[in-house]
Amino acid sequence: MGQNFVEMSKTKEYLIPFVGLKTGKHHFEYQLNNTFFENFDYNEFQNSDIKVNVVLEKQINMLELNFKHKGTINVPCDLTSEDFDLPIKGKMKLIVRFGEEFNNDNEELLILPFGEFEIDIAQYIYEMVVLSIPLRRVHPGVKDGSLKTEALDRLNELTIKEQKKEDKEQKEDNIDPRWDKLKQLLTDK
């Protein structure tokens, strides 16, 4: 019990007490940085600056939440290990209905027990952001050639060597068409 209380208090600003809200749309805005992700023991970012907009529509017997986020995370580049700001954005929708018992098996539908009066959206925000991070994180300077690092120089050297090797092999292949026939005879057996 004690531990749960600590975690709740860390993310209590993400608790929306919907009981007091009138029916209709309500807007919430959050600014995330690394402190938010540390609550989930997630330490992948050097830095993060993400704005989250939540529109909660309260209806008579259900809630509809629309989440949107946009911002940057500072991460190391997969190719060069240079840190850079990676822009990310995403959105998701959550329907909240009421039932006999809590159920969040379906990621787009949350069942809260009758009598609940607030919803903690921290977990949903966390998942939405983490899922929006591209698998490949490449420094924009790699694509436009403006980033100069040792790692990149090495990569380029290797690429050039590979290319030269391929060119050389192709030249050798085009020596004399009669050799090709001979090769075919040898491999046809």
C-alpha cells in the first residue's frame, strides 16, 4: 500500500477528478521533461521537452480522452553516438466506461469501477510518448552532411572501400566472355 501511494503522489498532477466536471469538453495541458519519465524508471533520454494536450469530453455515462503530444527528446545517434534533439509527435484516443471492476486489457478502452471519481492519465501519456519514438535515431547532420565526427569518417571510409571492392570485382568479371562460358560449363555439372 505504502509504495503505491508514493507512485501516485509523484504523478498526482496527472490525476483528473472528472466527477466535478460538467458534461462537455475540457482541455488539459502538460509539459514533460525527464523527471516525468524517471517516475517510470525510463532513462533513455539525455533531455526531453514535450508538450501534451489532452481533451477530455465528459458524457453522461462515459468519458472520451484525446491525447496529443509534440516535442523533442535528446538522444544519442545510432550511427555516431552524437547527442541530438529528435522531434517526436503522436496522438491516441481513450474511451473510459464504468463497470463492476477495473479493466485496462484493451488499450483503447478503460473500464473504471462505478463510484470512481478520478482518472490517472500518467501511464497513458508515458506509453503514447515512448511508442512514438522511431526505432532508428539518426542525427539530421548525417543526412545533410553537416555533422563531422570520427565515427562518421570511419563509416564513410568503410563504405568507400566496399564500393571500390565491388567495382574491382565487377571489372574482373568482365574480362572475356569466353571465360563466362567456361565458368558455366564448370558450374553446370
